[in-house]
Amino acid sequence: MIIKNTYGISVAFATNHPYGVIPKSEFTGSALQRKKQVAKSKSDTEQKPTTDKVKKLRSMSKRTKQKIRKKITCFSRTQKRLSFVTLTFLNQVSDEQAVNILRKFIDNVKKRSNDFQYLWVVERQTKNTVFKGNVHFHMITNKHWKIKKWWNYWMELQIKNGIEPREKDFRPSSAFDVKQLNTNNIKRISTYVTKYVTKNDAKFKCQVWNCSRKVSELYTDFYTNTEFTDQFKKLNAVTKEFIDTDFKSPVINVKMIDLNRQTLPLYKRLDDKNINIINNK
């Protein structure tokens, strides 16, 4: 059998199924492995009549949530510290307008920061009774923020783009909220991901998440044989094991691994691969 591993989870596939075929690359999950799409010629686009389509609402699928969780965990393994930023708005805002302002904010941060890396997700506010359903954004970054400077900029950027404060002097400090995350505490990182990503089932009229180029290029999984997962058994680190009884399924079993000081060093091959990407090596 072939084992697909990421931090805390190992999935075993049967080798007599396409999913169980040993891959050409030991690592997977990086944008570097995507096939480049061939650009459509002008004649091709002219032949298709344009029609006004109703914009479909977007949401986070189970697969998307898993991808985001993996990207954040892998990102955290390349950094000593991360910042968790929450960006909220001064007044009612449409989904499309909100994400447009966010993009302008990120573009400005890129210009004024050295190697700014990030991942953001959108969320609907549920406790705000004044602007019920208003979107806000959560962003995990490698940046040390000068709070006053960037708080002021976030306020002014909103006003410049038509989001007037609901009251004349309404400039809440919570509109730009920053918390520091110690990346050695991988369980705390996981808690944030669970709270703001995996429980997010709302629908939006805008993109639901995005990340910087280097974060997209991080590898999230690697393949091994059973000798790798046997090490976790010896350490008594397998917290749960699910055996698939469906004979048609390519999955043999799933192991949940306790991430601690003993088990994390076993993921060094994935750490090293991603550190090289972050450091442009």
C-alpha cells in the first residue's frame, strides 16, 4: 500500500487502485505542480456569444477547507511567528465591494513590506446586530504589524472607497485586530483554523479565500510506505484509526496522529521542502 501523509493525518491507499499507485513525485499539493493552461486565442473568444449570467454564490467545500487547513499548517512550519489579523468594516458593505477593498489593502502592504506572505478567508458576522451578515476577513501573515499605522490606513482606505462610518467619529480599534501566534504551538494554530475556516458554511458573492504565491506553492502532502506510520505506532501517537470496510473504496485506513515534540520531527522532509520555497531556494 501507499501512504499519503500531512501533519496529523496519514491515509493508506490500496496499490491495486489508481489512487494507490506510487506517484512520480514524493511531494504533492503545491501550485508548482499545476499544468499551465493554454491561453485562448482571440478568435476563440470572439466566436462565443457573451451572455449575462447570474453570479453564483460561493461557499467553502469540504475539500477547500481541508486545503486551507493544510496550507496554514505548512505555512506555520516555515515561520517562527505569525500574525492573525481580523479586518472589519465601518458600515454596511457588499461582498464584492469588501473583497475589492481587501485586495487594495493587500497590494499596498506588498509594496511596503519585505516578502509579505499571507492567506485570507472571508466570514459573515453573526453577532453584529447593526450590520447583520456583513462580511469581514481573517488573515494569517508573516508580517509584524505597526498597529497604529495600518489601522489608520485600513480606516482611510474604506472611506476612500465609499464606506462611510456609521457615525461621524466611529473608528473602532477592533476594525484592525492583530493577535500574535507562536508557531511552536501547532495545536493553537489548528484551533484558529477550525474556528474560522472549518465551521464557515456561509455563502458569498465574492471569492472566499486566497493566498500569496509562495503559500500557494507550499507542498501539503508527501508519500511513504508503511514504515513511516509504524514510527507513530511505536511512539503511541496514533490517537484514532478508521478502517474503511467498503471494498470499493481505495482507502484502507486513516490514522490521526498526535502532533507533539516527538512526532513533529518526523515531518522534517516536508518542513525542509517548504522552507526552501519560502527562502527562494
